[in-house]
Amino acid sequence: MSLKVRLVEKEKMEIIIPLLQKLNPKISTTILQERLNEMLVHNYQCVGVFDGTTLIGISGLWVLTKYYVGKHVEPDNVYIDPQYRGKGVGKMLMEWIFGYAKSIGCVASELNCYVKNKKGQEFWKSVGYDVVAYHFQKQL
């Protein structure tokens, strides 16, 4: 396995759509593409894990500043191809993200994880995250 982690170029961002579709199977590729286009206008970035030329993992990245935490990175829509899970790929991805975040002046990282995603919660704790809040949502 020869894995490389790097930012996905903005002009090639459509390569993440198939993995987003696996993560969000109820959302059409058309809607995913429309949302991605809108997110790119708002400085969305995505980091990919590549096995050769094959994209096998992704994490969206938002760089934000908030009063209570300062400048931080927020990984989102993290997905690792099932055949690569349990092999350290997720930890490799997060180590890259933490290094990148530090290099651009971030002092922390925050993320959301679904309440029912117990494996995800275990993973996030294993890479150093603490549960500090509830995430609320209201559909309008």
C-alpha cells in the first residue's frame, strides 16, 4: 500500500462526489455537486487519501475562527473506503489534517459526529477528541 495524503485541487474537486455518494446514499449526485459548488465559494477544502491514483478516503475541511476556541479546523464528511478501514488510514488522514491545521495557525480542531455512530465516536476519541457539546439542528 503506497498511500499519499494531500489537498484535492479546487478545479478537480468533483472526484470526491463518488465517495460523498457512498457516505450520503439518500442524496443525489446532482444535489451533492450543487452543494459542493456552493461550498467552494465559501472556502471549503477537501483532503484526500490516495492509493496510487485511486481516491480511497476524504475529509472536508473548514477553517474557522470562533470566540470560544479561536482559529480551528473542522473536518467533516470523513469517509474511508471500507476495504481500507482498520488499517490506520483514518489516523494517517487525521495526523495530516492536524499538521496542516497547525501550519496555518489553527489552535484546535472541532467536528460533529452522529449520536448513533458509535464506531465513529470511538475513532474520534482514539485520535484525541473529547466530547464537549451537543449539536442541535432544526429543519426550516
